[in-house]
Amino acid sequence: MTWHMRAEGHPVNVKRVRRLMWLMSLMQIYRMPRTSDPIKGYETYPHLLRGLAIDRPNQVWCADITYIPLAKGFLYLVPIMDWSSRQVPAWRLSNTMDVQFCLDMLDEALGHYGPPEIFNTDKGSRSTSWAWRAAWRRRWA
């Protein structure tokens, strides 16, 4: 928008355009990935962290998918983090958002550290998929 307004002869800078767009509730339009859509019909689990004192490693882990925008698409980053120590036991980067790269990351973390007491994820399609739940059942069986 700044470039366009400068080309029209208006003496503006990026900060002014950003402020004016914010005041008018305008925002840029670009494609955003849908990283947290659950699969219909899959079971979800209750939230177990309310009121829990997290005071030792391997007690609670979390995982989430985030995206890194590139010029022609996205890269997807999936880390696992230990809430107590803030360490990252495993992470994966992929250019497709399929379940397999999440499972590879999960197998690496569980192979090194064993399963945590609680594993917290969002309710997206990767963490509610049959393959993800089967991987957990194999480790805890």
C-alpha cells in the first residue's frame, strides 16, 4: 500500500500507512494454512492441566504445528516441548502437512525419552488422527 500511495504522489511512510490501516480495520489478504482443523468423528481427550503443578521433566509435553510462509507456499514446523525444562526433545520441518512427519518426530522423542505423563496438543487433524493415536497406544501398551 505504501508503494502504491508513493507512486500516486502521496508522501507517506510505512508506519503511517500501517497506523491508518489499523485505524480503519483494514488488513492485507493472503492465503493462510488451515493447521488446526479437526477430523470429524475422531475422539478428543479432556484438558488435564488445569490446576496441575508442573515441577519435573517428562511430566508434561506439548506439540503444535506452525507454518513458515515462503514465496511459493509454506514450510510446516512441528516441535515437541517439555513444559518443565523448556527443552525440545524433537522437531521436524516439512513442506507438506501430512501425518507421517509428525509421527517421525513423535517416534524420535519417545524413543529417546520415553512417554511423558501428559501430552498436550491442539485438536487438529494430525493429533486426532488414527495413526497418531495408534503410535501412542504402541508406546503405552
